[in-house]
Amino acid sequence: MKDTISVTGIEAHGYIGVYAKEKKVGQKFIVDFTLHFGSIGATDRLDDTVDYSKAAQRVKSYIESAECDLIETAAADIARMLIRENGVTGVSVTVHKPEAPIGFKFSDVSVTCNLLWQDVCLGLGSNIGDKRAHLDYAVAKLKECEHCKDLTVSDYYVTSPYGVVDQDDFVNACVRLHTYLTPLELLDMCLAIEKERGRERTLRWGPRTLDIDILLYGREVISSPSLTVPHPDMDRRRFVLEPLSDIAGDFIHPLIGKSIRRMSEELKD
Ligand code: X6L
Ligand code: MG
Ligand code: MG
């Protein structure tokens, strides 16, 4: 069980709602939040922790000025604001709307947004045009993404094409970062960045200006129609395991149960 700091019952007058009257007159909102930490209490200095009074004030100000329709939006916005605080590994934010216009007597309605920084590895590849510039672009976009942090990049590797071998050499690299985006939100962002570099999907496994694959998403195993994580063929791809070893050698593959370093060494043999 991780350490937490919580503030509950933060009351504020706000204008969040779907109906005109709610936006005009406003009503009472109550917010609870819990911040998760690796550990608390290592020092007795306010600078080394999160000032919960400042955090609570930011929450109150958010409610007072929010112009959204849904308390879901409010909970997600507040969660995304608080997870960026010093040392926070995850957050839970509940927004209550006890006077919501439901039309009969009820106690409360609330929504809760939970976010966690996830340790994520991406594979980058390019074999059309200025290959290194395409990779540089992807790295820059990921670096400036407000939903990501702690980005590290491997060396760039020139690799022979694998799979369909009758195409130009690739430049490959891997990126490791923390994000609270869901796997599908992260996938959408990767596909959007690929598109910005003119990625065309014609031949499967054909040449591409920029390819960004989700290799690992924490210890999660995902198989949905649009996304498979861990990347299904990564254990046999030297152009993945070699750069990934640079930045995530100790990362354990959740299905194989071995470290990336060990998987990379075993593939060399
Ligand atoms: C049989 C049939 C065996 C297909 C393997 C392997 C297909 C890899 C696709 C395969 C098969 C892939 C890169 C690449 C590609 C890259 C290098 C793929 C997708 N992407 N080669 N080939 N770097 N070096 O980024 O990985 S196409
Ligand atoms: Mg790929
Ligand atoms: Mg891809």
C-alpha cells in the first residue's frame, strides 16, 4: 500500500452543467482528492512534499472558473493538474454535485477519475527520406507532450530491413517515458505524429517515413482489435531489443518474464 495525501470536502461554487440555469446561477460542488507517492515523510521540509493547501486552492479555483458541461471533464482536468505535482505517482479525484437537477430527492452524484504515471517504451523506425530527421521530430513531439514526462532516448541504429527485406535500410531507436494517457490515447497520439511526417499506409510492412510502435506499457497486457501490447514480435526483432536495452535493460517483459537485457543477449546468440 503506497503512501497518500488526501483532502476531502473541498467546497466551491461553480457553473459546470449541461443546462442553461446551471451555467448561469451555478451550484455547490465538492471535490475530494488523493495523491499517491512512492513514500512520504523522508524529510520534514515542505519543499520536499506537496503543499496540500496550495493544491486544494488550485482545485477550488478550477471549480469556480470551469466552463465545461460535465463533471467528468472537471474530474479529469483536476486529476491531470494534480498528477504533475512533485513526486506524485498517481491521483484519484472525485467531483460531487449534490444539488444536480435530477428532479427528485437524492443524496449525491459523483464521478471519480484515477490516473497513474505509467512506464512506457516506444519503438521508432524510418526508412524513407531524411530518416534521422523523422526520428528527431517524433522525439521532439513526445518531449513537448504535456501528458508525458521523463523521456529518455536510445542511440539511433542503422538496421537492415526485417520481414520484407527488399527495401531501404532503417534507422531505429527506442524511447522510454512516463505518461498517464491510456494505451489507446497514446496510440492515437503516435499515429497522429506519424501522419505529420507523411506516413502513408499502402503496403503492409512496406517502407515508411515514420513508424511509432507501443512496445511496452508498464506490466500491462493488452489485446484489442487496434492494439497489441507487449508488441507481439518484439522478442525476435534485434532492431527493437538492441536500442531498448540501452534505456530499459531492466524492464521485465510481462509475458516472457525476462529482462529486455537478457532477451537482447539471447537473440544475439
Ligand atoms: C515472416 C513474415 C517473418 C513477416 C517476419 C517481420 C513482418 C517484421 C514485419 C515478418 C515480419 C515486420 C522495420 C523493419 C519493418 C524496422 C527494420 C516489421 C514491420 N519495420 N526492419 N521491418 N526496422 N530493420 O523498423 O517489423 S516492417
Ligand atoms: Mg513497426
Ligand atoms: Mg507501427
